[in-house]
Amino acid sequence: MLIALSKDDTARAIASIRRYFAEEIDQELGELPARLLLGFIMTEIGPSVYNAAIADAQVFLRDRVADLEGACYAPEFQYWAQKPVRERPR
């Protein structure tokens, strides 16, 4: 599955990559190399992050579905159980 970022997110990611290189590696990185690096990361590493997120979501949903009966259970046929028993005259 192709993982794509919006135009705005792509611009912010490129700016973040460029800032990281400038502040942490003390090296200026142009927009094109930053864009190419982002493309590589999205293609090579992105699917691993995506798959881990899907696995986390599956566990979350599986846990919620397993507890569905406990969370959404309504007792059945409770009308007579809640009424006091009265004795009939003989």
C-alpha cells in the first residue's frame, strides 16, 4: 500500500528534515535532497510504521469486541423478576 502525505504534511516533513540536519548534524540540506530522503523513508520505513499501527488498531478493536457483551448487555425478561409476588385469594 502506498503511504502518501498531504501537500501540507509533505512541506512540514521536508522542513523538519532540513532543520534536523542543520541542528543535529550541523549540515545544511537542500529541499531536493530532503524531499528525496523523505520519499525513501516513506517507501522503505513507512510500511513498517503503518503495519504496526494497523496491528495496534486490531488489538484495540479485538479487545473492545471481546468485551461487547459485557459493555452492551441488557438483562432479558426482567418484568416479572422486578414485580413483587402477591398472593392470590383462594
